[in-house]
Amino acid sequence: MAHETPPRWDRAMRERLREGEAAALAELYDRFASLSYSIAARLVGDGEAAAEVTREVFAGLWESPDRFDPARGPMRSWVAAEAHRLGVARLRERAAGEPEQLAAQVRAASTAARADYIATSMPAPLRDALALTRFQRLSYGEVAERLGIAEDEARRRLRLGLQLLATAAGYGGTGESRGSGRAEEAPTMTPPSAVAAPPPAAFTGPPVVTCGPEPGAPGAPGAPGTLRRDGGEGE
């Protein structure tokens, strides 16, 4: 999969968070906030609530860096799983229907969120081919011409991309409609521009400080530097 961070980076990031380095959290936020936001938005269907979920994801990691274990998988996967967990919890809190309806809603939202995660994680050549067929409705030949590849290669990329996307919901199609020259339907995938949309508010500092004023508030330390979790400045 594309976009995964090296294990060494993941381990170093956890150590920096353990030391209370605000710059590490800012780097983490810049890298993964869009992923968290897109997954949460799929689940809760509300931009403001999705932004709150995203803040909770990074606040939790800032307060308890050891919640992430590099030995169990990459940081990207952890952020996605945490956004999904918090999004489902919020969806359950707001639900007013029958348990069966809620379960169906959670499954549908989870499938869509998983499809987005897979789409943004797959290699760029597969993702680009899928985007051209699903959002611009191009045929195999048109995809091949647009990407400057052979039609057989376009078919291969689309087939592999659909196979990856199918794992979001056990989609069993072959990925090709006989005689049509077009790909069959698969789990809904958000347009690339929407998947990459950042949360409404940019990161300005650690999302949670347990004691003391927030960064930038009256009485807070002036220079960012290394921020301790008690609200004071590092040495």
C-alpha cells in the first residue's frame, strides 16, 4: 500500500510524543488529519462532528502516546482505526432508530469509510485508473489513452484496484462488465479531492493540555518550543 510510514518513523514519532514535543504532534496532524477527518465524516455525516472526532484522535494520542504500538502496525492504520472507533461511538450516541437499523447504518458507514481508506492507500497508478472510470466514466480505452498506457495495462490496473476496493464489503464482482468496456460498480468511493479535504481548522498546537492555559491563551508560554503536558515550557 502507498502512503505507509516507515517503521523507524513510527517508533521515533512515538518517542517524540512521549517526550511531550509539540512539533511532533503538529507533524503527525499535518500528515494524518485528512485521513482521520474523511473516515469520521463518512461515519457521522457531519463536518463539525468529524472535526471533533479528529481532534479527539490526536488529543488521545498526545495524552497517551503508548496507545500506539509500532509493533502492531503503522501509525496510519492506528489513526484510521481510532477515527473509525470514535466515529462509530458518536454515531451510536446520536442514533434514535431500532437496533437493527442502527447496525445496518453502522455497517454501511463503516464500509464507505473502509473503501475511502483503501482508495487513498492503494498505489497511485491503481487509484488514478479507478478515479477515471468511477468519476469521469471513461472506458478502458479512454483510460489507457489518458494515462499513456496500453489498454491491457489499463484493464489490469482497474482489476487490481477493484479487487482491493472489494475487500471493504466483500464485493464479489469481477470488476468488468462483459462487452461494455467499463468497470462494474463496487463499494462507493469518495472523489480524490473530497478524500484529501483537510479538517476545517488548521493545527495550531497540542489539542489537549491537562493543566494550565492553552498555547496562545493569556498567561500561556509565548514561544512554542517543547510543551510539557502540564502546560509549561520544556527546558
